[in-house]
Amino acid sequence: MQVIPNRPAAPVILKPAMTSTDISSSDELCQRGMDLLAAGSAAEAAEAFRAAIALNSGHVEAHHGLVRALRDAGRLEQSVGAALALTALTPGDPLAHTALSISLQTAGHVPEAEAAAARARVLEWKIQLQSPPDTSEPGSSARSGDPRP
């Protein structure tokens, strides 16, 4: 790199959104949140999960942890909000909709919880239908043309 005298360094306009150290730090914060949650410190765990998400907004495990930590801390409406954010991040994930259902149920929103649980079941069925049938079981006739079960 050539340095040109009397010329100021170019200003840094954009900083990369994440660096490899951010990812490592978000993983470490997520693990800290898990440890705190296991130790019964749900409010502190929620803060660790939030910090992990701040470093890496796509950290799905941290989002799941935040939903659980907020629910365990009794912050039920915040837990519902975090679960809604998780379903927006991973709309095809049955576990995200299950987490939403559990948070809604705990917060007393029963009809909405049932709707979220139904959505989770439909997503799970779609995943199962996309998977090839298991023909490894003895007596399986899925591909043999035999109409008997």
C-alpha cells in the first residue's frame, strides 16, 4: 500500500455489520444466557440473549433463549413479542411457532396460542411431506407397488 503525503486517510463510511469476533462473541453471550437460564437467573439470561442478538440479529438460538428467558422471568408480553420476532426471522420453523404458542398460552391468549400451535403442526407436516419415505423398515411397501400396508 502506497502512502500519499499530505492526503488525509479516507474516512470509514460503513463498518461491516459483523466480524468473526462478533459471531464468536454472540455465541459466547448465547452460551452465557443458557448457563444463566439453567441456574435460574432468567432476567440476567434475557440480557445476555439480547446482547447476543445485538451482535448477530440472525442468531436463532439466542432468539429462542430470549423467548424462554422472558417467559421464565414473568415478562409474558415481552416473551410474546420476542416469539413474534422469532417467527418473522424463521417463518418456516415449526419450533418458532411452538415457542410463540407456549408464550401466548402462558400469557393467557388461548385462541392465539391454539392458532400458533396449529401453524406449527402444518409446518411440521409440510417438512414431513418433503422428506422421502423411509423404505428401510422390513416389510415397507412404499415403493414396491404393493398396496398392502
